[in-house]
Amino acid sequence: MNKDQVKGRAQEVKGKVNEVAGRISGNKDLEQKGKLQNVGGKIQAGYGDLKRDIKKNSA
């Protein structure tokens, strides 16, 4: 795993936690922030996956 994969997956987890906490507490702003973090984490993790695949295929 490269650093983009790790950071992305961690961001996904933080986002999901914030999303659920916002939903439970009725805080729409926190819920929305969590959704954005989750999406951002997925993008970063996907970028890391792509880098890994390119490196693997070019070797």
C-alpha cells in the first residue's frame, strides 16, 4: 500500500464516522462534511490504487 491508499482509506473512515454522528445528532452540517470526506477519501484511495497498478504493470 502506498501513502495515497492509506490516507484515502483513513479519510473514508473519518468521513463515515462524521456522517453517522451527524445523522444521529441531527447535525446536517456534520453529516454533509462526513459525506464530502468520504468521497474525498475514495478519490484519494482510487488514485493510490491507480498508481500501484501502473507501477506493477510497468515493472
